[in-house]
Amino acid sequence: MPFLQLRVLSTGLLVLILWSTSSASLDVAFSAGSTKHLLLRPGQKLVYNRVYTNVGSALNAGTGVFTCPQSGLYLFNVFALTTRRKHLKLELHQNSRYIMSLYANANGSYGTGGNSVILRVNKGDTVYVSARETSSLYGQPPGATWQGIYTTFTGYLISPVLRKFPKKINRNKQITK
């Protein structure tokens, strides 16, 4: 039997969810980061060497690609830091389609960029972060005794959907496939 759930997201957005207790729904959440200094070429995907959580095993940290195991509404967060006299311009993509950007320019010190989005994602869709242009990401310097993780990619299932989302809604507000 479905029940109503209210959830406040980290972005301060209140989401009303009709939750299904169907056994077909899965728990999906991941959070990963990079400890390394990285110089990404345009189009290069960001990969992660530190995985904090990967519930549902949907994030391939070696390729940087999240492959959706359960259709639903997902929240994605991307944050990165660049160093002095450098910049970064990263993009989040869903199935190779541009979704959002983050940008940082560090003229005199460090610069940080971040962005969040809620997406409708179908089972089998992919979501990843790549460089729009050459981007310098700051991490832990080689030989450092402290840990510095400033580049992260996080996503989690807000609400499962047990059917595929429609492709689009036409001008008459009718769903087409």
C-alpha cells in the first residue's frame, strides 16, 4: 500500500513523494570523489578514485559513469575546486545530452564551482560529468600528509517510478512516446 512522504532535500527544496512499497523499487545512492590533481581535456569524463558509498552498485568509478538501475527522480550534485591562475568548466550529461554546467576561475587564489539538479532518469540511462573545455581540478598534492578531496559527484534516488517516463508532452498536454 502506498504512503505519502515529505522529504526536505539538501537544496532546501521540499518534495512531496507518493512512495510505493513495491519490492520492485531499489535503494540507489552514490557519492565519489577525486583526491588527485587532474587536468581534463575537452570531452574527457571525470573518474573518481575515492568511493564513499555506492548503494545499488550503479556508479562505475573507473569510468565515472552512473548507469541507472531503477527509473525514478534522482538528485545529482557536482562540486569541484581549481587552483591559482587556473579554471574549470564541467558539464553533467544524461545519455550524452547536456544537462547543466559548473564553472570556476581562480585568478588569485582558489575557485570552486558546484551545481545540483533533479532529473527524471529511466532504467539504463547514463549520467556522467565531463570537461567542456580544458579544466584543472585541484586535489591532494603528491606526498602530502593531509587529505584533500574537493571534487565530488553524488546522486541518489528520490522517488522510484515503476514505469518508463514519457518522451515528451505535446502542445495539447498529451504524452507521446
